Amino acid sequence: MSIVLYWHPMSSATPIACALTELGVPHERIKIDIRTGEQRRPDYLTLNPNGKVPTLTVDGAPMFEALAIHLWLGHRFGVERGLWPAGGTPEALQALSWCTWSYVTYGALVGRLHVATQGEAVWRNTAQAEAVLRQLSELLALLNARLAQQPWMLGAHYSLVDLVVGSVVGYSQYLGAPVNAHPHVQAWLARVQARPAMQIEA
């Protein structure tokens, strides 16, 4: 199987690179310089019509959207490596739920926070940012309650779910989300980010 990751460092593609490293999956990385617009080249758009990173090709067949890639990696490689629950188990249902929660429920607010604080000046809005931060804190409280009962997202052992959720929560912290106000989340995130596979920069 030939796997190629099209990515750019310090982007939404970085967690995919981390997941491939965590899983020990042989792959090639091709850097797409999103600062110079390489993601809009016609040849790249044939792989990813969104014109974004990440894109993963499997024997030449493309896949895009980070969450889809994460879930595929979990099912394809994670089960046999003990980093993803077997299908048909209660843990598998929780894995799908929390990964989707991080990218959709929590992630939508992270996107709004990015626009309100980091976007073009015309879109920046302090009042909106404060409202989003309150909503993020409510969701972090849910995560905190779960992690108060167990050290990792699925229980006693680290899994790709921790990497996926931790990547989104970590980015939200960078934008100012009140992660430190939720001690179990803060401690868990530090453990996730300390893993060797997460130390990818280029």
C-alpha cells in the first residue's frame, strides 16, 4: 500500500502527520506551500477540490477532510495496533462520537473564535469572541467531567481519539480557549502533547 500525505507544517494537516507517526505507518510526505498558493494549483485541485490540506492518497486514490482521514486511519491501522477500538464495541461508538464532537460541535466554535480574533480586521469582534469563549468553556466542562473519571478519552489507555480531540482542543487553547480553567482537560492535554509522535514541526 502506497500512502502519500500532502501537508503543510503547523496546519490542520499536522495532526494527520502525527497520527501516521503514532501508528508507525510508512508514508511519503509532500509539502504543499499554502503561503504561496500551491493548494490552488490545478493538479492539486484534482486531488482535493477544496484546495486545502490535508490530502491523503492511498494507492493513488485521494481522500480529503482531516476527520475522514483520521477515522480511516483508525479503522485501517489503529485496531491492530491497539490504538482504535474494534468495530461493534461500545468503545467504537464513543470513538466516533468524540472525534466528531471535536471537529464539528467544538470545532465550529473554534472556527468562529479564529475569525473573531485572528481573521481580517473587518470580521474581528471582541463581544462575539467573548460569547464564543463562554460556549467553549461549557463544552470543555463536559470534557473535563469525562476526564475526571478516566485518564484517557476511551478509558485506561491512550488511543487515536486522544490525538484527534487533543489536536483540536490544543489549537483552541492557542486561540485563547479557557483550557486551563478545566484542570482535568489541562492535565490530559499536556500528556497528549508530550507524546513523541506529536513533536512534528517540519
